[in-house]
Amino acid sequence: MFRPKATARKTPTWPTPTAEQIEVVLLGTHHMDEPGLDEVNVSADDVLADDRQCELETLASNLERAEPDHVAVERPASRSNAVNDIYARYRDGDIAYDEEHAFEPRHPERDDELMACRSEVVQIGFRLADRLGHERVYPIDVPATLGDSSDFEALETADFEPTVKTDVPRLDTDDLQASLDERLAESTILAYLRHLNEETALHGNDNMFDEFLRYGEGDNYAGPDALATWYQRNLRMAHNVWRAVAEDTGRVLFVVGSGHVHILRQLLTEFPPLCPVSPLPYLPREQ
């Protein structure tokens, strides 16, 4: 039986928004404050350095062309007031974007008070909203942890190993991380984000499906349940985008970890009032 190559099946496209839909520009980013939350965690250099700050200003100038009515960020929706209190301090000039500042981290997994000011939430999300004169940003995340359930512990205790039934090549996450580290070190932030948002790179998180979907035996569905949690988190984020918009909203720009973009595109495409939009038109190739 003929089967297409695995890579040949990866042909999703961005839908074309209609006049009635609210556009959601999905800007995939790396975690600039290096929280170590992802399977592949890029070794980011210090974005408070002068050259990176200049690059972030250039990035913000390009993103301004999207003219979003709202800027959404990957921070817990339940802490919206606290996040916006910090945003107000940046907007009012109490804190500069190139200044190291200690404040309580706004993510349950972040425990270094000096790193939060380096995050993409501040350096891209706050900066863009500030330039656009927005009174607030929209935190829409509902954080969840994958792979730490008692079902996983039971499989690990039993030394469970998933059966290999096909010869489909598997992603080497160590090679991917090394490649991304090298690219970031040699690129401007704008060029790096353009790479992260190109179609091939958007599938860097697919290895999670390969790992989890095959992980289970008997009545133990640890892996599929973890993927269900991942989908639930992204569905909740999509729902929170919907909560953030109003009848007169034309466009939202969502600054989110690049591993979420592929699934958010899928979910938002299925929701008629909203339309996911690629950020590539606002990330021009550098000469």
C-alpha cells in the first residue's frame, strides 16, 4: 500500500480571513528568559544587551505595522491584574526596557526574579503594546504540566518502553536544540523569529506527539492523557482570546511560545469568528 512520506503530510496552510472575522496574528517566540519549560530550550543570550535592545526596537517597529487592537501574552489569565500592574510601570516610564529589574515572576514555573524582565512578554509584548498606546495587555495562558502523573510513574517503575512498529524517522531533540542555539547566536532577533515562524520550524514540537501517543499499556493511557492536557491548555488559550476581543476588534497579536503556534492555528481555524494569521508579513527578510 502506498503511504506518503511523513514530511509530505505536513502541508497545512494559513486560512484567508474574511471581512467578518477577527484576525489573530500568532507570533511564535523562544523564551527569552530561559525558563526551561519546553522539551527544546534555546540558550538565549542576554536581551538587555545594547545590540539586542536595538534589535527588539527594530522588531517592534515592524510589528507595529500589524496595527493590532490588542496584544495578548503567554502569562496566566488568572493573574491579569498583576501582569498589567507591571505593564503600567513600563508604560509610565518607571522601568526601562533595557533595565534589569527584580519583580515577582508572573509564571508559576519561573523562580528567578531578575529573569522575568528579560522575557518575551516584557521585551516584545509590553514593548509593542506600549508603542501602540494600549492601556493594557491580555494574559491568556492557563499553565499545565505534562508527564508528571501517577500513570507515568507506574510505567516508569515497570520499565515500560513503547513498541517501535514503523521506521518513520524520529526527531533528535539534542540536534534540534544545538541547531537553534547556533542560529540564535548568529542571527538578529527579527531574523530568528522569522525562522521560528516558517512552516518547517513550526513542526519542531511534533516530537511530543511521537513520544506521548505511543506511551501507555493496558488501562494506562499516560501519554494520550498528557496530550489531552496539552490540547486542553491550548483550547483554553483560544477561548481566552475570544474573551479578550470585542465586537469592534479587528486584530489581535498573540506573543506565544513557538511550540503552540501549530496547534493554535489548527484550533482557531475551526472557530469561525476568529482567523489565525501568520506573522511573516511583519518579519521581513533582512538584506
